[in-house]
Amino acid sequence: MPGNVTQDLAELARAKGWEDRVAFLADDRAWTFAEVFDGAARAAGGYRSAGLRRGDRVVLALPDSMEMVWCVLGAWQAGLVAVPVNVQMSKEDLTRALTTAEPALIVVDPDTAGWLDTAGPAPTTRAGALLAGEPDPDVADGGDAPALAVFTSGTTGAPKLCFFLHRNFSDQPLPADGGGLRTVGFSVSRMYFLGGLHYSLLTTLVTGQTAVLSRPRATPAEAIELIRRHQVTDLFAQPSFLARMLLEPGHAEALGRLRQVTGAGEVLSVRLREQLVPILGERLINNYGTTEAGVIAIGRPAAYDMPSAVGPPLPGRPVRIVDTEGLPLPTGTPGELHIRVGFVSRGVARGSLGPDQETDTWWPTGDLASIDDEGVVHVHGRLDDVEVIGGQNVVPGEVERLLESHPRILEAAVSAVRLSAGDTSLCAYLVAVPESEPGVKTDGDAVAAELIDLARSRLSWYKVPQDVVWLAALPRNANGKILRRRLRAYGGLFA
């Protein structure tokens, strides 16, 4: 056996007798496991007809669709590196991603074709043309060959490419309680995001579940409709998306029918936790991890009193908390979270640099965290998000959780701003809860004054915001993470 992921998944489906089972619901029809692997073989033949060689990178500028499924699996079968990208990025950001990937081919569809046909750094082909030929039965060796490259979130700088080898997919555990023959899963996280790819594609093909694919990015209202129409049992989404779902009519009925809801990609806020736990209880799962190291800890928020609690680390993945010198800290003391992993994929600045992996190592996550007496991981924020006010360190998450406890606040973020006098203070960026009565508008000044009074009563002086900016939405990347550097750029308002 060559250790090729696509071949291994096809053989698993045959051994389990899943070939006639429905693997995906997409474009108003059902697709069986047999059709999945037939399409993968046709994509592999298309790549070879296009003259691609093993090890070449293929950018997949495709929506979540059967074409994306076939083009990913076909790339792996042909020994190529699949590089899925977010097609809804700005032209500037997408150009940067393509330049970083250095692909041999860009695969598009009618919705994503256009300027890429002429302005891209590599030839383009339509997915339909790539899949038009006969299936190619040839399978490239897998093992230590690279199979996938995904971009980091870019919250702290330019996104980098993290490579994963064929053998890594057997080393990386799937999320707990995911999939199964009676499961119909739907991931709001798209397949260019590692969590979305894992849940929509890999969990489906490993566990025999059925996955719903939405070609357009689903709005919260559309997600509720998809849950109803396809009798979805398991939902995978960013917490910020779940927060917007709660504003839609019919959300309680839709969420109430789900067996499991997994939040991933960003911190679960205090307010959202308080809203979701009464609806979902033990069915709500918090999934914490990184692109580079995979899943770190999984827990059920209903089981913990502290909103910072995520859950215990996965079995076989020890964690520790260290200080700035790398020395272990006592239980309950915040510091940087390190995880012991079998492999970690460090991001590279250019695709041609290839995989940069460490094996059997302690990986610094860059997250400020602590571990309690029960071994539960608590995440407090990013170390590089720590602000310095009056010579004192301020962890934004502590302030943000307090602000979000106010009934009129939907989301909150804080950052340091430099004032015209040269000193630095804390600014709060707030999103108000939508008004329930038409024509009624929140008195922003009054709420801001209440929030500052609340902060003064609960926090040290240097953690109290001095200014408030009201926003329609917090700036986030496509994975739902807050773009702190964008917030800091607003500091010019007070200069």
C-alpha cells in the first residue's frame, strides 16, 4: 500500500460496504461514496493530462462543492499538493495568497473564474474541464509526500502555508464524537479552513456520515433552513456565526433538533456561552486547536463554571504552562501553553520551500492559558494581544468578557491607543445587541458610561477603557478571529 490518503479512504469505504451510501448532499442531489471516488479518479486524470508532476501545488479557488471534494481527493491520488483558498477574499489578499502558494495550476469554477484567468501567477482551468475525462486508476505513493497546504489565519501577520503529509492524516485524531452512520453534518467553516476540511471531507469519509455542502457561503438564516431541510444532526461553526444565528427567527427550533453543536476557530464569549448552554446543554462542544498543531483540547461548556475553561487535552497530547524563560508554572498560574505533539507543521512564506515540520516536540501555541487542578485547559487570550497600559500588562480577554456581560453588548474587543499627549490608554470597540423594537435606538453614551462604571467597579484602574467606539461588526478574518491589528489601526481616532 502506498499510504496514499485517497486510496486509503476508498479502501475503507469498500471494506465498510459504504459505496452505495450517501456521502454528500450538494446542489440539490445526493452523492454516494462510490461517486466521490470515481470523481477523484477523474480529477487525477485531468491533472495528469494537464502535465502536472508529483509534488506540484494546485490552488483550488472553489466553493464548498463536489468539485472541491473531487479536486482535493484527485490531487492526493495524483501525488499533488492541494492548496484550497478563500475565494471571497479581496483581490489584493487573494493575489497575495496565490503568490505565496507558487502553484503549477489554479482550478476555478464559473463563480470564481474571471480575473484569475489572466491575472493569476499560473495557468487556470475550469473544474468542469478537469473532471471531463475518464477515471485514472493510477495512485501515487503517499507516506512522507506532501498532500495539503493550508494558510494560517493571519491574525498576527501575513498568512503562511502549513504543509501536511499523507501520513499526517493518520497521526492527527479526528474531533471527539464526530461523525457516524446516523449523522448528517453541516460545517459553516469552509474547506479552505483546516477545521472545515476535516469536518466536511475527512470526518465524512472516515466515519461514514453524510455531509451537507453549501456552494454559496450560508448566512445564519440559510444555515437554519439547511438544518431543517436536510435534518442535520451535527453543526460545526465559529462562535461568532452561532451568535448571529441566535438573532434569527426559528433558531431555537433548529438548534433544539441538533444532536451536537461544535464551536471552533475562536473564543466562546461569556454572553454566547450564557445563551447557548440553556438551549443546548451538554450538546454544545468547545473545540480548541491551532492550524499548526491540530486539535488541543475539547470540552463541554455546560460542565464548567468558568467561561475561560475549554476542556481537558486530547489523550496522548500532554500540555504544560511555562513562563517567559520556558520554565513550568504551578497549577492555575497563567503563562504560555505548550503542547507535546507527534508532529507540528510550521508555516512557510513560500510554497516552493515545502514542508517544515517538527516531530515529537513541545510546541508553543502563543496562547495565554492556565491548567486547573482537574487538568482542564483555560484559555485567556493571545500573548501577542497583551497590551501595556501604564507599565502594566492587560489581557484583553478579561476586559472583553466583562463588557460582554452587559445586556446591551453583543460583542466587545479592546486595544491600546496612543493619545496626542503621548500616553497610552485602553479603548473598547463595541457591537450593540440589535434592537427588538423598530425605531428604538440604544443611547450609546449612556451604555458607554455604564460599561466604564462596571469596569471601574471590577477591574484595576489600568484595565478600564477610557474611550468607546461603536461598530456595526468587529473586524474578523474569514475564520472568525478578531483582527487585532485592524482594531489598533483605529487608534488614530484619538491621536
